[in-house]
Amino acid sequence: MLFQSEDTMKILVVHRSTPALDQILADLRGKDYAVKHHESGLDGLFTSRLEKFDLIICGTELPIVTGYELVRAVRTYSVNRGTPVIFLADEVNEKTEKLGQALGVAGLLNQHQASTLLASLVEEQVPEALRQSQRPLN
């Protein structure tokens, strides 16, 4: 997207599966979001270090850099330290829940639930993300 207003929510989507990525993008279509997407965790990591986003949606199992590694790096060395993250996991179990909690993710969805629940979870993040983006950096 070339032009966006200050109220447009910037979302980074990183997922290894093209069909899943297409579904996520379709779920977000029609909203006033500026969406950038990648299929590689490494590309997502580079992008998250260069640009500020209001929300990051990523799979847990990504090529080269996993979703867990991506979020850990974002939380440590990025302009997106406080950016809410929604994880999409192939399977949600005790391990994925603990890892998500440790990384401070805003949401954790089973990949099969994503199409029905993702839009509402993103909407929940809109007001918080816009408030965070309007805060001055220290």
C-alpha cells in the first residue's frame, strides 16, 4: 500500500503456507489495514527490525527462523518490542501455550480456528495498537 493515514493499522503477517497466508489476507481484506506479508521467518524478522507495526500475526513453524525465535528477537532488538503478536500454531498444546505466555503474545490460535477467530482477535487489538503507536518513544 503506497498511502496510508495515521489511523491505518499496520500489520505484519508471517506464515510458511501460501494457502494459509492467502486465507489470512482474505480475512483482513476490506478493513483499513496496511498489511505486509512474508512466508519466511527470516524475512519477517528483517522487516520487523526495519519498520514499526501495530500488530504482528505469525505462524509458530516458519522456515529458517521459527515464530518463537522471531518474536523473541522482536521483543529484544526491535522497534516492535511492545507490538502485540498473534500466534497461529498447527497444534495448540501446553508447550505452545507456555512458550506464547513467556513471549507475551496477545493471542494463540490453532491454525484450523484461524479463519473464524482471527478477524475478531485482530479487532480486539486495534484500539490498543493505535494507543501504543500514538505514545511518544522514550
